[in-house]
Amino acid sequence: MSRLEFPREFHWGAATASYQIEGSWNVDGKGESIWDRFSHTPGNVKKGDTGDRACDSYRRQSEDVALLRELGLTSYRFSIAWPRIQPSGRGAAHAKGLDHYGKLADALLEAGIRPFPTLYHWDLPQALEDDGGWPERDLAGRFADYAELVTRALGDRISDWMIFNEPNVFTALGYLLGIHAPGRRDFEGFLRAVHNVNRAQGEAFRAMKAVRGDLRIGTAFNFSDCQPAGDAEADAAAARRWHNFTNEAFLRPTLRGTYPPLFRDGSVPIDLMDVRDGDLDVAQVPLDFVGVNLYTRTLVEDVPEDDNLGARPVLGREEGPLTDFGWEVWPDALYNVLVWISEEFGRPVLEITENGCSYADGPGPDGKVHDTRRTEFYRGYLEAVHRAIAAGADVRGYHAWSLLDNFEWAEGYEQRFGLVHVDFDTCERTIKESARWYARVVAENGFDV
Ligand code: FCB
């Protein structure tokens, strides 16, 4: 047996997002978000589920903080709902919205837990989508205004921030595939959205630093270890294209001011994306850390008839066990991606901002949730994080997705990712056995393997 020790002052946390847990979708002056509209439209979410109540966390803030405290966590990643701060996406900050998150930050600090908010975890004010949403250039400036308002109000208490959650996911699923809000299927709109989100991130970063130069600001990017599905060279090339698209379309403009090749012929579709002079200087910012959301690897195959990306993920050739979501458990994916970012981008500070698994286990006859597969998942991925640190990656924190079972977007309440079980009839919370295991790792800053 050997012991894996993590660096001193490593942040041990859990993550959530506003729309997935808060509920109270129309109280205290909150504006409608694209997820309210999308989930209220029949056919978009499994079983017609909505986030109207979710985990009721808006009203159970102190219960959630008590759970974090009971588990001994030292960092809580949550997100701020833009339509609570600017109900129509414009204008002065709404005091009740700011107050809600101010109280949460105070309660966390009081409990010795770092508040670690994301400004945008997908709940765009519907009014801004009505004006065209992320494909519109103007939204970058609107977003920077919102970022500035929040920082002015809360920057005295909150030092570490994330601007976006998973730009590649919300642009692709929301504007290209129509699976997430706002449910559009518009190839060119999607390409413009990608570019505008990169511009928005740069503008927001500068606006926030202008308010307080000492804030630490990053973004939670979504990554996957992209590997060829077969032996053919064409699949290897497809995997590289999928990698560029998934892992680099946002990270490279941010850190290096350039787009990677995005299309099969090696081009960047700058006309379709509406890339204008000076835009990439706006997008490029020295993030204080790179947030890493990672769940699995992706096996990729060539799609010869497609001249654009010409690649797609394949299912059915996985070698590792699958979670209830069908995602392959593959801890090396996390190791590979951490080491790749570190080597490729000059050893930036890294925070693991999401990692976790969905298993439907609920309370058994003894009232406990014996979710052994989740414990094994965390054990494997944390071992991979430890190995990446030993290989030189500067990882400062780890956040389990998620603190609570919650509204899993288009999947509704079926996929349970929580360390804590939630009964969606009563909103009662039950700490799972995996969370007890995680709490011991946190208390000891390591574990035996
Ligand atoms: C990520 C999202 C998060 C959650 C997990 C399972 O893509 O950031 O909100 O849904 O997946």
C-alpha cells in the first residue's frame, strides 16, 4: 500500500450551477432565462422536467452550506444567475439578486470555505436571446457590463472567479445541435457564437480586473482526451480535428490569441465566424488559472463526406465501464489532458472545476446510499490527478461534480451526479457513502492506494 499526498493548501471542493439547483425561477424579481423558456417548452427535456424547483437551493442556502461544512470541503463552486442580477440583461444591478449571492459568500467564508463562483453557467437572460443571443456581437459588451456589476458588488469578498462554464458545450449544444437552450440549429450562428464568446471573455476579464486588479480570474473549460476510434490514419487525423474543436477553440484564442485549424482542410472559417481586425487581441487574456472540466475520453472517427470538421465521436468501442449516462470511466483521460495543457501552454495554474459520474443509487433499507461505483470513480480519477501533479502539472484544486443530485439539463432528473442524494419530491438531502469517503480524503489531504 502506498499513500497519495496532495500539495499543501490544495482546494477540495464540490460544484453546482444556478439553474440546476436553485429553483425559485420567478421570485424576487428574477428575469426569465433561456433555460426557463427552453424547459417550459414541451419536448425539450426528458419527462417534461424543469428547473422550477430543482433542489430548492435558493431557499435552502444554509442547508447546503451546512452539508459542505459537514463534509469538510474547503471550496464551493457555484454559479450566479445573470437574470437575478439583470432581469432583462441590461441596466442597473438588481439588489435582491446581488444580496442572495452576497449572503452565500458570507456564509461560506464564515464556514472557512472558499466561494468560487462562475458568472455564466448557461442561464442567459431570455431578453438577450430575443435580441439574437450569442451569435450577436453586441452581447460581448452586455456580458462585460454584467461581469463588472457583479465584481463591484462582491469583489471585496470573493477573490477567485470563473467567467464561463464550458464555452464549447453551450455554443455547440445550444446553437448548433439544438439539444440545450436556446435550442437552435444554425451552423453559422454557432460559429459566430464561438467567436463572440471568446471576445466576451476577454472583455469581461478586463472589466473585472479594472474593478479589482487582485482578483484571480479563470474559466471552466470542458476538455476530453480525443483518441482515434480505429487504426486508420484518417481516424487519427479526425481525432486531432476533434481535439482542436473540443479542447482548443476557446483555450488557444484566450491564451495565445489564435484559433487552431478547425476545418478538414486546416482552415479557420474566419468569414463565417465574423472575425474582425483586433478581435483576437481582445480575446487574448492572461487567465490566472485554467479550469478543467473533464469526465471521459472521446473515441473519434473520420467522416469523409463532411468537408467542415469531418469527424464525430463513436459509441460502442469503449473499454472501460460505463456510467448511467453512458460515459466511459477512463481516469487516464484526466491525466493526459492535465499534462497536455501544462506542457503546451507553459504550465498554467490549473483547477479541476468539474469531474464526476452519474449513478442512480438511492437510499437502501438501512437509509444509506451505498454508491460504491462512485467511490471507485473518484479514487481512480484522483489517482490520475496525483500522477499529473507528479509529472509537473500545477493543479491547485479539485471539485467534484456535483454537491447535489440535480437538474441534468436535457436529461432532467434522471442522471444523478451528486455526492449528496436529493429526493426530488421532498428535496430531502442524504449524504452518500462516496461523499463520506471523499470527506476522509479531504480531511487527510490524501488517501491510500
Ligand atoms: C457539464 C456541465 C455541468 C453538468 C455536467 C454533468 O458539462 O458543466 O453543468 O451538467 O456536465
